[in-house]
Amino acid sequence: MPPRTNVTAVVGVTLLTVALSACGVRLDSPPPSEPSPDAHEVIRASAVADALEVEQIARTLAEDLPADDPGEKLLPLLEEIADFADQHAVQLGGTYDSGLPEAPQSVPVVPSSSATSGPLGPEDLVDALAGASVRGRAGADSTGDGALARLLASISTSQILSAEDLVDVTGDDLPDTIVPATPAVPESAPRASRRTTSTR
């Protein structure tokens, strides 16, 4: 019968080797990486970025509006457009956050169509609404997700209505690119209901 001490020593060495190997696996494993966005996420995230841009421009214009501005409808309209844009971003799920430390942005943001080096004006907001509407409709046509497509089409229509309201107040021209051939909702519906974006 072999000495018990030798058996114990062999078992101890084996367990220690396994433990060290396990530690080595953990130490050598790469840290979790940012997942690559699929087509659905690219479309969704681009729409969120557009909504946030519209909101930022509208709020900036509202804050910088002269106190003696004769148009009494412009300020509440800018605030309304900003609020709608905030709701759109929320309905779309907001900005993606993986929770990883120092994770780079995984979804490219479409360059702003309203980028300008000078002071912002209402025409910049119209341009932002126009670009967002066109990209939203393109996304609705290309996505295979029915719920997302309906939401994007609804948001695009809301952006068109906001742009129409804005040019009515400012007297600017409405870009032809954002005028839908067939409205996504009946024109006879109350404006409040036509701005609803929820698909739930």
C-alpha cells in the first residue's frame, strides 16, 4: 500500500495546476468588445441622432430668440418641435449604450445637413427636419422590422408637419424633398393625433 502522504501530494499538485490554468485563461481572455451594429441598429441609431439634432437646434433657437421678436408664434413652435423631437428619440429607444468603459461609438452618425459655421436660424431647423424626414422614410422602406418601419414613417410625417408649421411662421420655403406624395396619416385628423408616434 503506497504512503498516504504521496497520494495527498499528487492530488494537491494537480489541483494547484488546474487552478493556475484557470487563472491563466481568465487573464489571457480579451476584454469584452463593442458589438458590431446590424442594419436594424444603424437605421434606428441614425434616426435617434437626427431627432436629437432637431431638438438641439430648436432649443438653441428658442433660447437665442430676441425678446422683442414680433412673432408671437415662433417661440412656442420651437419649444413644441423640440419636445416632439425628444419624444421621437425616446420612442426610438434613445442612444445606444453598451455599458462598456470607454466604448467607442459603434454606429456612424449621418453628417448634419444643417451644419453651419455662423449663427443658427430657422432655416437651419427646416433643413434638419427635411434631412431627418428623408432619411427616416428611407429607413422605413429598407428595414425589415415592421414596428420600426411604422414608427419611422410616423416620425417622418411629424417632422414634415413641423417643417410646414415653421415655414408658415417664418415665410421661408419648404424643401420639396420632404413633401410626401401620400401622407402617412389622414390630413383630416386633428394635428395632435397626427403627431402621435407610439406603435404600442
